[in-house]
Amino acid sequence: MSVLDTELFALTAVGPGRWTTRAGPEWKNPNGPLWGGYPIGLCVRVMAAEPEAVGEPLSLSLTYVAALTEGEIEVRTRRLRQGGSVGVWEVDLRPAGAEQTSVHAIVTMARRPQTPPFAFARMPDAPDPESLPAPVGLGGGRHFGALAFERRTAETFPIQPAASSHSTAWVRPRLGPWDKAMLGMLTDNSPPRAFYAFGHTVMTTTLSLTVYLHATAEEVAAAGRDYLLVEYEGRVGGGGASDERSSYWRRDGKLLATSEQLVWYREMRRTAPE
């Protein structure tokens, strides 16, 4: 059992399709709610604990309905359909005692058959991670998943408006070897693409995020504790919403996952000096 299982996603079963867990303040974002990657990993972990689930997570689609806060969390699962190879489950996350859902997820579980592989996508060129500067301490950088991941990139921060939103970063896990829970968490570990249009003059929050876990559990585990290369790109924003798509590559060029994210953004209010 990994550190993630024993410390981060320690689940207590309280009935059929019901669990509780506890999220510490170290997983909070600066604006208060838990970092969005936390519920992704929790959904993967609870499906591994669900005795009626068959196969492994193939895709997750999460809607961030309301703030998920630190403390005790209630987890509810419900099977929507089970076929011969593919099952579809609903996962509901909310603070303990709350009537309203905070994060709603649809998880597709699948037995992964042996089929002829193919790949049209190619890993982008990027400098070796060892050639890039190591992050300097955690400090306030524990937010947005920095507790879980070490991130190396040629980018400079704060982000400045640019003609392109494309960027790459090498990321490796701090808490244990790669698994599907860690890979899922990584899909919400990038600066919002609206920053590349406006700099840090906007506030953002994730509305929905879909993760496609192309690799099997064994193929993800083969990355060990090594870096993965993440490629990010945003395409369009307007009317308060912008998109982001990401790809996650093992160092040997194996594409492990892709994701699509819709973000709500708005201009920060500037308080005039008195």
C-alpha cells in the first residue's frame, strides 16, 4: 500500500457505497477550497475500494459544483451500468453533513483487453528535466499540488501575457511512485491558460475536467518515480470561460493520459487607493 493510500486517501467504509475520509489544510488553495486535483485522486482511490467495481479507471469527468473544503469528506458511489467490459459509476463528494454535492464525477471503469496498439501523437521536444532549475523550497508553494509534485519548467513566474499558451513542464511525484490516482491528480496542476492571455490580472476556478487514462495501471506504474512530461495548451476564452487541454508523456515517449478542462475566469477587482 502506497503513501497515498495510507495517508492521503485513508477511506473508512460506513455502508454500501459510502465512505468517509479526511483532507488536511495542506491541500487547500490560497482562496480556501481544496485543490482541484485532490478530488480526482480521491475518485480513483474510492473506485479501487468499491467491491462491485470491475476493471480500472479509463476516464473521469468531474464537475466542480461547490467548494470542497478541508476536514471530513463524505464519499458516495453508485453504479449506473455494468457491461461485459465497461462499467459506469457516479461518485459524489461533499463535506461531512452537507446536503449539497461539492464535486460530482462520472467514472468509466474498464477491463483492458489485448488489442493492437497505435499512436499518431508524438511527444514534444523539451529540455531534459535535470537541466532545468529545481524548485526552491515548498513554503507557500504547497498550494496547487506542490505538496504532491516537483515541477521543473523553463517558464518564468509570474506568467506574462504571450502570443501562445503552449507550455511544457517535467513533473515527478513527491509522495510515492506513479499510479492512476497520482496521474489523475496531476491533471489539475498547471497555471490557468487565461494567465497567458492576461497575466495574473484574472481569477480562475475549474468548472469541469475530463481525464482520459489511456495507459493501463501497469504502464503508469512503469514510470516509477521518474519525471513525466506534461504539454499544455489553451485554445479560446470569452464570456467568462476558457479551455485547456493537456497531454502526459512518460520519458520514453509513451502517452499515458490526456485531459480537457473548462475554467471560469473573471477580472480581479482593483481597490482604488484612499
